[in-house]
Amino acid sequence: MTDLNKMFNPDSVAIVGASNSEGKVGYIIVNNMINDGFKGNIYPINPKDDEIQGLKAYKNVSDLPEVPDLVIVSIPSVLVNPVVEECGEFGVKNMVVITAGFKEIGGDGVERENQLVALGEKYGINIIGPNSLGITDSHTPLNASFSQIMPPEGNIAFISQSGAMMVAIIDWSVTSGIGFSKIISLGNKAGTTEIELIEYLSYDDETAVVICYLESITEDDDFVRTLRKVSYKKPVIILKSGSSSAGAEAASSHTGALAGSDIAFDTAFKQSGVFRVTTMDELFDVGLAFSKCPLPTGRNLAIITNAGGGGVLSVDAMERYNLDLVKFDEKTNARLKEAVPEEGSIKNPIDVLGDAPVIRYKESLEAVLDSDDVDGLVVMVCPTASADADGIADALVEGASGFDKPVIAVNMGGPIFENANDVLRDNGIPTYVFPETAVKVFDYLARFAAVQDRNYDDPVGELDDVDKEAVEEIFAKVKAEERDTLLGSEAYAVAEAYGIEAAPIKLATSAEEAGQLAEEMEFPVVLKIASDKILHKSDIGGVKVGIQSKEEAEEVFEEIMANAKKAHPDIVPNGVEVQKMMDSGIEVLVGMVRDSQFGPMIAFGMGGVLVNLLEDVSFKLAKGLTTDEIAEQMESTKVMGLLKGFRGEAPGDIEAVKSAIIRIAKLTLDFPEISELDINPIFVYEKGSSALDIKIKLA
Amino acid sequence: MTDLNKMFNPDSVAIVGASNSEGKVGYIIVNNMINDGFKGNIYPINPKDDEIQGLKAYKNVSDLPEVPDLVIVSIPSVLVNPVVEECGEFGVKNMVVITAGFKEIGGDGVERENQLVALGEKYGINIIGPNSLGITDSHTPLNASFSQIMPPEGNIAFISQSGAMMVAIIDWSVTSGIGFSKIISLGNKAGTTEIELIEYLSYDDETAVVICYLESITEDDDFVRTLRKVSYKKPVIILKSGSSSAGAEAASSHTGALAGSDIAFDTAFKQSGVFRVTTMDELFDVGLAFSKCPLPTGRNLAIITNAGGGGVLSVDAMERYNLDLVKFDEKTNARLKEAVPEEGSIKNPIDVLGDAPVIRYKESLEAVLDSDDVDGLVVMVCPTASADADGIADALVEGASGFDKPVIAVNMGGPIFENANDVLRDNGIPTYVFPETAVKVFDYLARFAAVQDRNYDDPVGELDDVDKEAVEEIFAKVKAEERDTLLGSEAYAVAEAYGIEAAPIKLATSAEEAGQLAEEMEFPVVLKIASDKILHKSDIGGVKVGIQSKEEAEEVFEEIMANAKKAHPDIVPNGVEVQKMMDSGIEVLVGMVRDSQFGPMIAFGMGGVLVNLLEDVSFKLAKGLTTDEIAEQMESTKVMGLLKGFRGEAPGDIEAVKSAIIRIAKLTLDFPEISELDINPIFVYEKGSSALDIKIKLA
């Protein structure tokens, strides 16, 4: 793991481009370093001035009396790389490059950025940027940034790929009750990536939660596995803007058409255990909750409110998020009966009524938190004439302190709650204005607890009964013939080599061979013209089903070859394929579409001719695929209802389908040259399955 | 329409239960009336004191020198009805009953509320409440409420079924930039309903948008048609809680109101042209937009931003809301090229860069608004070092004022924008913190423009070729036989009477008749035992398909009757039904479920045995159903893809399906005793259709 400790906790910082001219970036940064509490040595570097803002200035980094732990660079872009080289020679290990004019401007800038990356690698320097607005650490404290406000202290680490939005958030945080451990402006992330930073932050004791605004994900050979190591320890919440174009690439296959443009990111995040949000509001609402709350151990939520309407809205939201409305046990009921007057409600959501005094809130919340059935609590206050906002806040803080359970406040109003909100947030209780938000963030808290319980096995990696060489040979032959699409018989051979149950297809190049192959299979068989160039095989008389004898097969061979010749005199077919006719079963589809960033994505769903109409399909990345994820993938489709036995019909062999998914994941990971794979349908029987139509395309 | 003018603009107001004791409701209301600017006469009514808060008090309403335009009642519940009676005799026409202790407490309270309603009807009094927190009108001005804060003035009318949440919103509005024309606490809405209020507000010049928090919808004979009259004039936004079954429970325990099933509400709101939102945030975000903006004429949105990231987030949100990212024409491009430096982007979203001065914003926004292709504009400002928040706000106000198009500001930050936000909101530009919200509210603005363009015809009402008497006769017979389920032959006769194309089914009570009926149809036919008591007809040998001749039909009749007798010696079947076997077609389902509040809901979707697995179905209320809505209903299903001709297959007769929907709507509206109706499948052919299996159940 990249050691970024001295990046954020340096004992000494040099600012290259330090300036005495107010308003200049080099001025602001030195000013921030001096005034925002940094306790170590600050070294302004400037070729002209001897003193910068009262500090002794140096002409070069290499003139310094010590190797600085961190160097900030804000000089014209053409001068940056020589400085990085100098720093490297001098032994600097951490740099933040503020200067813009690199990859983002194209042309020269791209080359300049490549050189910067090379220098970083050569000298082992961690480089944040270029085109970064800098970094802050409120615990060090360190404001090595462009931001004129030092962000409020807290335990949220915020990584932003947009500098302007980082500044916006810092300003907004002042009124939102959000506090930060570190803020990092990624810039072009030429050196240190968001993935390295997230990994580093997962070990940072001052950070409880990592929230990210990202416009791209850095290519990483094993994104999912890397982030899993983090996400089971610490919540990571990502707002990823922009859509991936990868999914659309292979739209010619069924699977490709089904994969939406954004599905690869969605799937990758889900399998990594990080949370994806879709709006800025959500990013910070959820971040705030994780920064304050202990984690729940389940999804049982209780609600206390002084307005019935708020209770109803909460329950509506709970249903949207699939949370459980606790039913209180007798002991809790008895305590609540003591606390709440009869006209109220002691059934969850608890209605303490509009005239509720502080003591009624306090007794109710203690009764509820004391129950083992309750995993978390939302307490809502409407500013009725008798509501004592501050008193209730104090009661909440006191009451909640005795329990290691998340308590979330909804203070529905404005100025009345200003002080109460401060008190609550300072004491580990996040507050929101509306009940729906509180319920939503509890869902995230509970989902993180579930992420921690995940079981990461590796059924694909454990597979060893596959014949890789056989497939290599087939592919070599296909490539040698300058084809990109496998014949049915070749695809069958590939399936066979990887243990995927399929209906046998063999290629016959003579009538005699056709007869022989047909006899080796069980009758009836199908004969089909074999050529990747003839697309509408049925239309030209190239397919004949229900063949019952050796003799018939021999005859039909000649017939089909003649039909093909007549229709396409210019095409020389590979022969005629003989396929065993299978009993029909439940029709499913398993396919693969390859994402340029995350590799093979395996599709599972309802099969048959209506695949693209019904769109009953679910995707998982092959890399890192676990047994639980396959089960989840299957459960999220409607065809699973058929496999379980729909309305008294026979069920399908679910294990056989799982095996097919695992084997196709293995095959497509082993062979990056497979650009598309579609099996539709697979007939699933009560015992076993059979792939009917396998399409494999090579890149 | 109910005349509520003097309710909100009274010249004189009496407060029954007026008090000199601080903290009492009767004190607060008089205090609010005096201090929040009411200009008419205020008459405190109190049996004991001669003076209340400096005003002459009267013992009874009937002692007053004039008939007050409005009477507020806040006295013990048992005393309320006598006062209402007194008011009625005296000629009072508008009352607000603050007092609680009516339907919501059950028992006596229910009876008390019934009496109150009866008195209101007897004397023609508009009664808001009981159990209301009162009403406010910031233009009159009138604070006839419990709220200690007079809500800020504006043009949003807010109707709330929860008093506590009303108070919360008033407090919150102080910081949110929201202003109100009227705020109405509905209470138990025993008298004046939310529907009457919405209708009244649609004519109120001081109200630009009506927003409602509702826990139930008052039963109204023609909800959809009533609200349509409003919603094409003025936007109505409703947060209806209690959508979940669990939420509905809480709602009934709280207000005593009956919450309907959620799909009925969804459908009713959609067909009414009102907007349903799911969270409080959304209710006010959208309300703010309508209160400030002119309406767009289309869905083409332009974005100007000084942070690339914000542009990307906006575009992501636009994709979610199906909005169109305008491509600028050459003229606009040329103007933008002048305004924006090369490193920026003049392609939508326009990136004016982090260093954008005010003039760059101003020129860009004028160029964009001047283009006829642009229906609306979102302008985003991140507080970069060079961003002049106030200057940009002024430029926005000035620039936008020349165009009748919605301009929405995103000021991403906190304190820096405090003044700018005030300036913008005061000048018709709503402001939000995050870009996603701005995009979302524009979607609502554009959707309202579409609501105004709706075409409300009445294809169901225009239908006149139906034979109602024939159906009455059939139902009478079924009821006489004490059955609730129609036989197939009866259901066919009903379909025939209403012009629904169906496969003929006739009942034979003898072998001879069976043969004759079969011959009258075309062969082949099916014979099926006719009895509503025999459920699994095939299992007992009660069904025989593919019958090809008269003789065969006669034989099979006897065979089926014998099988039935053997299996169920105690059941006397009605006979054997003869049905014509139809060619198969595209299978669709048309059905009806009856909502207790909104009447028949017509379902359309994919038919066949997998109906409940695929859940490809869409609902519309039969009442007020329009041609466009039927088209919309069909378009929202996947089976529509089959009807349009899927992958080269023959299309289905869409007009035939529409006709079936209209006729089933008519049938189920004409006969409220039909509790359930299911036709699955209807075979749809290239020309025409045929209902195969029609199930009709009577209540």
C-alpha cells in the first residue's frame, strides 16, 4: 500500500512558487499554511525574493536545510517537471502539483503529464495532481490548498475530482454541520490515484468515512478486490458522474444490447462493497450519518415523533428502503405505556403527541433503545407550541449515550432548531430537516453492516477441470481462417472444454460423416449449414429438424449443401453441422459483454426469443465473482421464479445454472480475446441443463 | 364551486374561546389576529371577560353588531356544536374549528363530528377542521392560526393535513426562501375538503402553485375530472403519505381517515394532471420553482457552469429525467464563441471556466436565452476565487428579465451566496444548492406545460352500441341462482352485449344441443364441463379439445358429463360448454380491479400463463379515461413491443385492443356489481382480436 502519511502529516512543507503578491495562488497557499495552524517548518521557494510573507525564502528546493516531507508546486507548467526532477534527486517523497496545463489541455500538455508520471515513478514520489486545488488535513492541521476557508474539523474524508466543487463544498459545509478530516482535490490524478487514497484513508484513524466525487475511475487491474479490502473496514461513498460508453460497444449481441451504458460502474461498485449515490445531497447526507453514528446490527428501525404525519412519512420511506418496522416486545410496550398518554401511539411509529414535554421523549427513547429488537432510532421533532427544541436535544444526547446504536434526529424546521442541531451533531447524532432523509441514511448504515458480513469466496478461481489448451487450439484455427465468429460446432467444443453442459454439435464435411455423427448422437437430430457467412440459414433451406435415421441424415446433407450453393454460389460452407435435438426446458440466457475498464460482465436472465423485449437480466463482473453474488444475480431476475417452480410446474436445476455462470466467467477471464458470448437459450431441466445456441465472437 | 372568498379575505373575524391567559390557544389566535396585520374587525367571544387583549369581548356570536365573515372556534369539544348552530342561525358562512376531540378520538367524537357536518350542511357553513391549526393568508393579511410565526409572503398555497408539520414548515420557510399566499391546516376535513380548497385556489390570483401534504383523499364522485379542471390552469403538487400498507395503518390510527391502495392514488393523480412527489424536500423544491418561474414550452434545457463537474452532474440528471440537452444553432454558437474563452466549452453544458467574470456569465446566458431552441436554463456558480456571487446574481436577474423562460440558479455553497440567493429569489429566479435539484424542478415545469396541452376526450362516454339490458338479465339470472361467478357462456354473452370480440362459448344441456352448437361454430371446437363449483376441470376429464364433427361433440358431451358425475357425484353441472377453437395470436390481458375510492381500474398487459411472473401490466382508472391515456397505458408495457411487430413478426391490431379497453371500462362503470374481471388471454391478430378466457365475478 502507498504510504501517504507524510503527505498529510508532514513536519516540513516547501511551497514552490511562493509569492508576496496578494491574490496569486502562491500567495494564498503560503498564507493558508501560515494562518491555518500548521506547526511544522514552512519553506517558501522563490527565485527572486529572500522573504515571503515574513518567512525566509529559498531559491531552490535543494537549497533547503532539510528534505521537506511535502512539496507544493504552483509555477508555470513548463517549469514543473524540472522541479519534480530536482525534488526527486533531493529525496522528496510527496508532492502536490497545483499547476494546470497538463493532460486537460491536450497537445503538449499530454506529453508533459506523461513525463511527470515517469518522474514520479523514477524517484518514487507520490504526486497528487497536476491541476489540483490542493489538500487539507484538519487534524494535522494543514491547509495546503487554494481554499480561502479552512474546512471545519471532523472525520469525513472528501476526495473530489472537481476543484471548483471542492471549494463549493467547503463553503457549504460551514452551514451544514459537516466536518472533514481531509479534503483532497485529485486534479488529473496522474500520480496518486483515488484508489490509493481510499486505501490509505481506510487506515486513517481520523477518518470514519470516505466520500468521493469522481468523474472517472482509474484503471486498476483488480478494482473490485482492491476496494473490497477497504469497504469491509470503512464506508466508502461515491458519486460518480458521467456515463460509461463501454456497455454500448458490443450492442450487436443480445447481452450487449441489454447492458446499459452505466451498468459496469454500477456493478463494479456494488461488488466492491462501496456505495454509489446519485446526487450531491445524498453524498453528504449519507457521509454525515456515517461520520456520527455507531453502526446498527440489523434493519429494525424505530420511530418516535410528535407529529403523526411525520411518522407516516417515515414508514412510507422505510417501505421504499425495505427496512423493518420493529414490533415492540411486552417489556418495551409496558415502559412506553408509562411514558406516552393514551391518545398517543405506542405502536411503532411512536406518537408522543404535539404537546410532548422533554421527559416524554426521554422515557420513550430510552425504552426503545433498551430493546434488543431495535437496531436504530429516528427521533422527530416538529416545533409545536410546547416543543422544547433544546431540551429534547439534550435528552436525546443523554439518552442515546448509554447505547451503542444509531440515533438520528429529524428537526423539522429552521431557526428554532439552530442550537439543538449544533448540540446534537457535536454529540454523535446527525440531524436532518425531513424524515425521509433520516430513514434513507439509516438504510445506508444498515447496508454497511451487511457489507462487513459479506463472504468473499472465489468459485471461479477454484475451478480446475477446464481444458484451456483445447480452447487455445480452436481459437488459433478460427484466427488462422480469418474468421471472428465461431461455428456452432467450435463453440460446442469450447463449451465442452470448459465443462459447460451443451447440446452436442459436430461438423460433417461429407454425407457419410453426417450420417455417422447423427448415429453417434441419439435421434432425432438437426442438420444445419455451417458457415459464418450465411446469416439467415433457415430462409435458404439450410436447416432441417427432426431427422430420424442415418440414411435421412446422409440425404439431408446433400440437400442442404445444394440449397446453400444455389443461394450463395460464391460462399464455400464449412460443411453441415449435426446437432442433437434436446427436450425443451426452462429457457435462460447466460452471456458476456466485455467492459473496457472492468473486463467481462456476465449476464443472466430469461432466455428465448423475447429476451430483448422482456429485458429480464442481471449483470455481474467476472473478476472477483463470489458464490453469494451469483445467487443474488439470479434472485434479481424474474426467470428465477420459473427455476424455483412456478405455479406447480417442475423447478429447474439451479446448481447447473450456477455452474454455467462460473464456467463462463472462467472462460471469458481466461480468454480476453472473446469479445462477445451469448448462450440463448440454455434449457434448464429438473436435473442438469443444456446450452442450445452458443455464439462466441473473437476480437 | 364553493365560495371561500370571505374565509380568507374576511372583513370581520370572531374568535370563540378568546382568552387573556398567555399560552392558551385562544390567546395565541387573538394575539396573531391583532399583531399580524389584520385590518378588519376582531371580535373576541368569551362568556366571562369583557375585554380580551384590549378588545371589547362579547358573550356570544349572536351578540355581535354584525355577522362576522369568519368565526374561529377554540373551546372544549362538547361546546362546539351548539356554537356552530348559533353561528348558523346568526348567518355565519365561514368557520375554522381548532378544537380537537372529534373523529380522531373515536367513540363520542365520531358522533360529534357527524353532527358538526350535518350542521354545516344545514346552514350552508364552510367549515375548516375540526382539529385544525387554523389558516393564514399573507396578502389579506390574516393569521387565524395557532402558528406563532406569520409565514413569509409569497404565492405558494400550502394545504396540510398535519398541523404539526404545518408549523414545522412555517419555521423552516424562514430560511428556505419560500413564501406563502395561504396556509391551510385541514384537520379532520369534516366540512370543507382539500378538493374544494384546491378548486378555490385555482381561481386565486395571489396563488401561483398549490402544494399539499395529504394523508387521505376525500371521497369524491369524480375526483379525476374535478382536478383536471384545476390542473390545466395551475400546478398542484401533492405529497400523499401512507402509500405503504404499513403507512396506511399508521395513517388510520392517526387521522381516522381511510387510505386507499397506492396504485389507485398514483393512477388517479396522474390522470388528474396533478403531480405526486414522494418527499417533503421535493414538495418544496418543486413548489419554489413554480412560484418563481415562467413556464417552459418544451423540454430543451441549457446549462451554464463554471465547474465542469457540475455540468456533468446536470447532464446525468437530465438523462434520468429524460430532458433534452439542446444543441445550439450556429448563431448562438457564434455568440458563445465571443463570450467564452477557447479552454472553456460552448457545447451544452457551457463551461465558462472557474475564472469566469460576471460579463462572461452575462453574455453567455443572453446568447442562450435568445435562442428559440432553448426552453429553459440552469446557471451554476461554484465559489471559485474569482467568482463574484453577487455580481453574477445581478447579471442573471438582468439577463433573464428580457425573456419569458425559466432560469434556475444553482449556487453551490453556503454563506457566500446568502445575499445572492435573496436577490435571485426576489426576482423570479429560484435557487438551489445542487445541480440535480435544478434539473429535477425543470422537469416538473416542463411536465406542467405538457399537462396544459392534454386532450381530454371521453371515448367511454361516447360508446352507445352496448346492450345494457342483456347484461342486466344475465346478472339477474346469476344472482337468482345464488352464484357470484359467471359461467364462460354467460361471460361470453356479456362480452357480446358490450361489443368485446371473443371466442364464442355456448352452453349445451344435452348431447344433441352440443352437437348442434358445435356445428354452428366452425370446427374444431372445445367442450368443457360448465360449473362454477368444479375448479380443476381438466384433471377430472372435464375438458376435451380438437373436436372435429357433430357426432364427436355429441359423444364427448356424454363422456364429460359422466366424468364429472364420477368425480363429483354431489355437484349438478350446468351442462357442457362448447367453445370455438381460435388461432393463436399475441397474448394480452385486459382486466379490472375495483378500488373502493376511485372505482374500476383497468389493467392492460402481457397475457398468458406467466402474467403474474412477468408483471408487465399498467393501470388506468375507468372514470374519465381518455384516448391518450389508453395509448399511454399501452405504451408503458413491454407487450406493446409485440403488438408493434417484434423482430419482423406480424404486428397486432392495436385498435382492437383499445376498443376492448374502452368497452371493458364502460362495462365495469355501468355495472358496479362487477367486483372482478379478467380476460386472459386475448389473442390479438393482425386484424381483430379474440378474448379466450373471460372471468367475471359479482360482488
